Amino acid sequence: MLKYYTRACNFYYGKTSLEMVKKKLAFPLHGNREVSFDTIEILSRKKTRKINIKKINLLSNSLKKKIKKDLINIRKKKVFCKIDLREPLLVGILNLTPDSFSDGGKYNNTKSALNRINLLLRAGCKIIDIGGESTRPGSKDIDKNIEWKRIKNLIKRIKNYKFLLSLDSRKTFVMRKAIKYKLNIVNDVSGFSYDNQTIKFLKDTNLPLVINHSKGDPETMQKKPSYKNVLLEIYDFFVKKILLLRNSGIKHNNIILDPGIGFGKNLKHNITIMNKISIFHSLGFPVMLGSSRKRFIKYISSKNDSKNRLGGTLASSIHAVMNGVQMIRVHDFNEITQGLKVFKFINK
């Protein structure tokens, strides 16, 4: 039996969106009338087609039932850790590593890391993603004790700070150490496949989590990655992981979906994901994009590449927001926040 997928598309933003929703010509996205859509793309592994929302009732009964079920997930209000996601939420990045692809060595002592955290908090950051292991393409696995040693002093110092700490780690050992001091969200780039104890830890602690898609391990993931259909394969991956969580006794909805830009994907894969990222809204959970300073920006911009790739990060972030993505993981928190604020103000 042919499997179908529903993607909201042809988006409206700001004042135009409010007018379209008022006239009942578009559906609001995530309960937010300032982002709406009037078209859906119906995808299968054989073909795709786009139809206006007014024509959904003309479809066959089985397809109509499937699409209306997806639309409930697409349109419903999204919340994560009691944060209303009608406004895009930026997640600040803090790598306490000597070898991360962009800022390795910059914050790998407690003083500089604390200064970075305070800077992020003054800029309004609510979630900071902290990691002690580089998972850049080509990176090698490190010992769990080394990873914990890199972050432990900082974790101890910030246990009373008023922000949500997202731990970027694949290792249950590190998670168990961190939770004694401060741990609010688990962000495991392996999609819980690296450590077979992680699912049990998540069940026992009931912690919010990020489901990341990656193909292969960091050391080899960029060696000729291939997919028959990258978009639908990632979608099916999320479906399986959500089912795994539910079958393991994890019933809460504090779940984020991250399609994993640059994690086992070439340029074409990454662009396809970003271009059609709104397909993941039909899964019913907030979607996060991690495009900050990634290598695809270098490939596209060529001689105009820059150290921090701020222009490419901002462009991909604005595109994501226009497609209803609720969370953006960024290095340059203040600058991307500024860009999104200006974009929104212009579109009032």
C-alpha cells in the first residue's frame, strides 16, 4: 500500500498571514495566525502533487482522512518545556571542546564558558546547549571520563542559573553525572543509537529530549552519504524513534525533532531538507534547525565564505521561520535574534 505524507506549503507571514486567515483563505500554523499556509503537498515515493486547502474534500475518503489527521498536528499549538513556541525560540550553542568545527578551544575553560553563558542570558537566551565532545565530520569518539571532565566544573557552577540546560551528549554516563547538578534537556545527536542505556535513562528521569537524525558515526558520516529519498527517510526515522520512545514508557510530549543538517548528508540532501522542512510539522512536535555556520554555506557562497558564516546562518534561519520552524540552534545568538526581530518588524 502506497504511503502518503502531508507537507504544508505556500506560507504567508505577518500582516499578510493575518489577512489570509481572517478571510479563511489560509490555515494558521501551530495556532499562530502570523504564519499560515493555503496549500498542501501530498508526497509519496512515486509522485507528489500540490493542492489548495479548499480542495481537500475532493480527495478520496482514505486520503482525505489521512490529510485531515496530519492537519490537526500541523495546526495545533506547540509548546516545549512550558515555552509557547508561537514565536521562534533560539537555542544558544556552547562547546567546551578543543576541536569543535567552529568554536573549538574558544570556551574550553570555566571562566570563558561562564562569560559566554552570561552574555547569552543577557541577550535573552532561554536554552543553552552545552557539549564536551565534538561530533563534527571526521571527529573520533572520546572517552566518557574525558567528556565529563571537560564540562563538570561549569555544570557545577551553573546549577542555580535560570535557564534550561540542554546537554549535547551521546553518553548516558555523562547524562547521569550532569543531572546531579543541572540537566533539563537531552540532545543526543545519535538519535539514542550510540548508547543502549539512554532510552532507559530518559524513561527514568522523564527529561525533555531532542530526536536527532544522523546517518553513520561522526568519523565516517560524510563519506558519500546516500538516500533514495532523504526527506521521507528522515520522516520515517522520526516515526520509528517516536514509537520506540512510546513503547519504552516515555509518554510526555516535550520532544523536539532535528533533521540533522550536515550529519550524514551532502549539499543536495541538506538543501532538500531545508527547502521542504515543513513536512515534519505533521508529526506534531516542534522542529529545530541546526544550520549555524555549517559547511553547506561554504559550498554555496564559494569565494564569499567567511569565518562565522553569519550571512548564511541568518538566511537559512529566516527561511526556516517562514516555513514554521519553531527552534533554531545558533552560535551567534544575539545577531540572529536581531535579524529575526527586524524581519518580523518589516512584515508587521
